[in-house]
Amino acid sequence: MSFPMNGPASPPCRPQQQVRGFYWVMLTFFLFSLCDVMTKQISTSYHPVQVAWARQAGLFVGTLGVLGTNGLSSTLHSRRPGLQILRGATSIVSTVSFVAALRYLPLADATAVTFVAPLLITALAPFLLKEQVSLARWCAVGIGLVGTLIVLRPGAGVAHPATLLVLLCAVAYALRQILSRLLAGADPIRTTIAWSSLITTLSLTTALAFVGAAPGSLRDLLMFLGIAFTAGCAELTLIRGFALAEAATLAPVQYTLMIWSVLWGVLIFDQLPDFWTLGGASIIIASGAYSVWQETRQR
């Protein structure tokens, strides 16, 4: 998951550019879905940290060319480096936990649970951001959590323990987005992206010395390269989309990831999500989209 709540640039307001931005972000989540497919395929043979490293290395390369044009030293200058480091740590936790969960869970199930993140942001905003949350948005949070329980079905004996890793991913992602808002008034978005890319890539590269292994076949090598390539391209298309359209317009596009996850799950892994997973995911998506819409109205 990689979806900033604030865009990398102040976008123009022309409708044609808004539409182009929408299509760029649609492409972003198609690329992320391909990245998730390859991640799941390779995750059974390699340590989650190594697979996460491939994803983050691709994101790092994808952003390096964009950010390097502004001068690396000026880009890395931050007024709040402590928060930048903390945000990078949440990125590591969210990526590694999601990769680890994909080893055991169907792609659609894992994706559905991650969509609780926007609701967690709403629930945490009054305490960490001192934002006012309306009754309607609190209701959306409650309904979304009911949808999460429907997907997980605790006590029914169907939930794999790895779903806790997906919940950890969602919590870390929500904290990352809250930190992004706290940093928005202190550092430019390019600085936040640069710090996050550097911290995650350098930290996971260091960890490779302990858990990394050389690809065992040409197929595995190509899979790692494919993960890095799709992740890097997705970062570039995401930046391009946010340069053209407003974040509020683009936020609901992330839910198209569920469509791709179901499709790839059926075609590649022969895993058709059951009625409860699809129903719970629909509730989570609807409540999350409603919460985002209410937030944009308040702003």
C-alpha cells in the first residue's frame, strides 16, 4: 500500500487534467496489483524482508530520478527529522508485514483487510491530529470495523493467524499517513518522499546481510526484478497523477485494487473469495469512501 493523503504538488484545476490524473492513478494501482501478485508468488521461497527490499528498492529508484532534479542536499533538508525517521519506520513495518501475510493468505483477503486503514486514520485523527470528526464519520468507522469482522470472522475457525499481520500493516499505514499530515506543514512532499525512500531502502538493505539469499533460479531473479520494476513505475505514475489532480478526487481510486486482487486471485492462484469476504470488503470500501467524502466536504 502506498497512497499519500496529500499530493506531491498543487495540481491545476482544469477538468481535462483532473481526468488525466485519474487515469494515471488507475494505472498506479494496476501496477501495484501486479507487484502484489509477484510478491505472493515469491514470498513462499524467500524471507519477507528480502521481498520487501525488492519492493522498496524499486520505489527508491522510481523516486530518485524525480527528486534528484531538485538537488539531493536541499531535498533532504528537514525541519522535523525525527518524524521523518518515524514515518520511514512505519513504512518498513507495513511493507514487511504485508509481504509476510501474503505467504499464507489469499490475495483478495489480504487486500480487503488493508482497506481498514482509512478508517483507522479517521479514528486516530482526533487524538493525534486534534481534528474534529463528525458523527457521520464515526458511524462510518464503526460500520467499517463491522465489515472487517465479517471478513475475519473471529471465532468461526476460518481466520488464519496471518490476518493479524495484515491488521498490523493497516495500523502502520494509518500511522504513516498521520505522520504525513503532521509533516505537511514543515517539509515539502518531495522531502518526505526522499526520507521515506532512503530510510526504508537502507534499513532493509542492511537486514539483507542477515536474512538475504541469492535467487535460486532465473525465474526467481526475474520475479525480483519484476517486483522492483512494477513498484518503481507505480511510484512514478502516482507522482504524475497527483501532479495533475486533487488528492480528494484520487483517493477512491485505491479501492480498484480490490478488483484486481479478486481477478488475479481467480486467474493465477485459483482462489475465489467467498461471500463473506466479498460482502465484508464491500462494507469496508463503502464506509471508507464515505469517510473520505465527508472529510473533503469538511475541508
